[in-house]
Amino acid sequence: MRIAAVLQDRCQNRKCNKECVKFCPLMRTGVECITFGDRGKPIISEALCHGCGICVNKCQFDAVKIIGLADELKGETVHQYGENSFRLYRIAVPRKGAITGILGPNGIGKTTAIKILSGMETPNLGRFEDPPSRDEVLKRFAGTETHDYLSALYAGRTRVAMKPQYVDRLPQSVKGRVRDLLGNVQERLTVGEAAEEFDLKGVLDRGLSELSGGELQRLAMAATVMRDADAYFFDEPTSYLDIYQRVKIARIVKGLAEEKQVMVIEHDLAVLDYLADSVSIVYGSEGAYGVFTAPRQVRTAINVYLDGYLPEENIRFRDRQIEFASSPPRAEWNTPDLIEFDSVGKRLGDFKLEMGRGSVKMGESVGVVGPNATGKTTFVKILAGALEPDEGEVHKALKVSYKPQYISADLEGTVRDALYPNYDTVSSGFFEGEVMNPLGMKQLMDREVRNLSGGELQRVAIAMCLAAEADMYLFDEPSAYLDSDQRMNAARTIRRMMEKTGKSGMIVDHDIYFLDMVSDSMMVFGGEPGRRGRGDGPFDMREGMNRFLSAVDITFRRDADTRRPRINKPDSRLDREQKAAGEYYYS
């Protein structure tokens, strides 16, 4: 079976010479395989296309995909948005008393599936011109779990609550105070109970526009859990949260799943492993198609995902497997100090940051961990020169390149325009091979910056940071908005650039897998969030992880097959043994 997809957001029909038509062998022989729609974008006949791939290679914007799929998928189309548009094959359903996880890259149908399962979208079974009725949809899924679930949903016997993906957009659609919003949905919990459980007591009388990303996430989670529903859907419930908050949210959701149906989309593999009972992997091609696999036990599913190969379908969806080191990197750095700081202090309103004495070596990549609102971003801004310390000194004679935590899409023009000031770097073969290709920048170069999604904007920001000529590169939460694959690629990209250029990096993040892959050493922040913060280090990875995780009261074990870190259950045998030995991570 062959499908053709034209990615509308990439197709720049006014900037090309219609190479897809001019070089198509069928078009040159008079067979009308490609026509143009009302918007001037190509429409490819899948019945006539021979799959030669010439149009794919000739399109300068990578807007055309011709893909051969297994014939077994032919009758399993769940939804298709239009001709030459994205299509979804198969779907998973939530089960009572368990948490079903969904794992896969962005742009291959995970959110579409949740919309279908929540009743926001009726699956058209591929009949986008003549959508089927709900009765026809139920007939198509007769005899399956999907039929039973959709039948109860359409009959009104299943109530649904859904936590949206982009919580940063809430202030644009919802006005008023936090207390008022929660007051409208207090069914299972009262406002007071929800504020206590989700750490919202201090923001109840604030407007939504005054909240940080982490506060908006906790608010969205509270508003969802407060509803008295039968099925709950959580789309990326831990973005913006620190590791302590992520584990707390996971425990709340696990408690909810004891009596409800719960489905979760999550890109933090450590949290997904801790949270889910079973996981459906979704593979495919961004913007073209997505295929749901049958649910697997969570450990098996994540290991298969990291390996990149589905044995029962004989499909490889990643070029190489993702590997983790079971031991920390070298503890000693013999290079000179690049930057030194001594007893640095900074006061911002009611918040006070204090830093111990430390230094960053040349060529060293330093991971920065700690709870939200304890001064990590403040310290990075001091190093970047965006803030001046009130106390102490920062000794540096260097150029700094800084990627901020919150990325603005206000830049005018295309991604190419944004990168143009560093054209000599961006156009070099080294930078293209080490940064542009791994981050998938080629497909974004002619896109308008203001039209990019959160993940696309994040990748552009990382590339812009690395393109600048600097001695030290500062990244504040570079994994935000990225899917699991993109996080691994971004981590490897930053790590390789630091190793091959001999430059130093400092990376603030909450994803343990990401920090494990990118860091040589670790700075640890603590204190009272929003009141005072204390930063110490850098320490070697073993000491840094032990300091941080002991404060969070979490231990990790290593998977026997992949060596990836896995969160131990609280008070389990391994948890007790590792705490007694003081080995919270590299056990």
C-alpha cells in the first residue's frame, strides 16, 4: 500500500517552480498524476502514483512524502483529515483500574487519538469526503474493546475529563482568578482540597496571566482531576514541572486510576515508566501517518522504543538504538577554569539566592537540577550578564551564548532570517552535520518563526544558541516541548558540540534522562521555593545525583537490558537498600 502526503505548512507553492509536477515521469507522459487545489497546493493521486520518489527529492521544502506501508494497514484507517493529509491507523483505549500510556514522536496522531476517545472528534475511517455516522463507526469496530468504549461514550454512559497539551495558552482562553476557575469544576474535590493537593494555595487569588508555566500545569491538572468523570486523558501532564512535582503528579494520577480509566501522553520516559501500567507505541512519519501498536507492559514498551525495532511487525522506526551509561563520567577535570563564582547573592523581591563557591572548567558540560523557584534561572541569567549580582563576584572573561527558558515567537521573518546573523557558522559542513541535521532544521528554514509550534521553536532556539560564537553556552530547559526522540537528539547534539569544540555548557533541565546524556558534572539547587534558594557545585555526577535525589527522596535502579534509569517504588527493597548505601542513581 502506498500513501502520498503533502505537508501544507511546509509547501511554499509561491516560492518554487513546481518541481513536483515538472519532474514527475507520469506528468511528462500526459498522465495527470498531480493537480492543484484551490489553495494552489499539489494534490497527488495515490492510485496513479508509481512511487518513484522523484517529487520527494526535487521538492526543495521537503513538503512531499511518498510512503510504502504494509498492506495489513489498508483496512485499519481510523481517521484521515483530507486528501494527501495525515491519517491515523489503529487506536488504543483506556482500561479501568490501569493507566495506559502513549509513547511516540510529535506529529503522528497521539493528540488526534485522545480527541477521538474524548468525543471531541468522530473518526471518519478514512472517508473524509463522506464521513460515516456514529453507528457506522461502531459497526466498524464491532467485537473490539474500541467498540465497547465508543459505544458507552456515544450513549453518554462515559463522562470524560481532558487535560490539554499546551497549558501556556490557558490565559488566552480563560479569564479570571484561579479560585473562580477551580470553583466551577469542584465535583470530586473542593477548591481547598485541590489547592492543598496540587500546591496552589499561594496562587488562588491570582489571575491566570500572572502564573508561571509550572503553576499553569498544576492548575490544569487540578481542574481535570476535580471533575467527576469515568475516563481521564492527560496530554503531557509534567511539562514545566520539576522532578519532585512530576513524581507527586504521577502518584496522584496513579491513585485516580485505581477506580477510573486513565490514558496519559508523556515524553519524560522516567516518569512514564513510573506512571503507566501498559504503553502503546505510536510510530510513523510526522504529518503523514501514525500507527498505534498493541499495548505492552511498560518496561517492555520503553525498551522496544529505545531499541527502535518492533519485532512482531518487523519494522524499524529509528536508525540506531538509544543507549545509557551505567556509570558516571570521569570525576576529575584537568582543564583550566573558564568561569569562577564566589558567594554570589541576588535578591529579587521577596526571593533571595545564595551561591556557594565553584567553577566551570573548559570543555565541561554542567547539568543544573533543583526544584522550581529556587534560583536556577536567576543564576544562569547572572552568568549570561542579564542580571548583576548584589553580592560576591563572578570572574569571567568570556563570550556567553544564552537560550532562555521562555522562548518568544515575536521574531520577524523566517527561521533562515533568524539564523542569518551567524551565516558563516550555520553554512559550515561541521555545523550542518552536528547541529542542523540532528535537530531537523532543514525542514524549518523557510517557515515563519511566528507560525512554529512549541517544539519547533525550541529546536530553533537551541540551534541559534549553538550557532553564536561563544566560550560558554547556557541552556535553560532545552527539553521543554520536545518529544522523546527530539530530547535524545538535542542532548546528543549539545554534548557532541561541547566535546568537539572544547567549549563549556550549562544546562538547566528537569528530565533525568536528558541530564544523564548531556552532563559531565552537576550543580544542585535547593531551598524554599519562591523565598530563598541555595546553589552548590559543580559536583561529579555521582555526588551531584546523590545530593539532589536524596533531597527529593527518590532512588533509581538500572534496567537489566538497556541500562536506562528507572524510578524505584517508595519503600521497596531496592529503594531501602540504595538509600542505606547512599547510592540514589548510579547503583
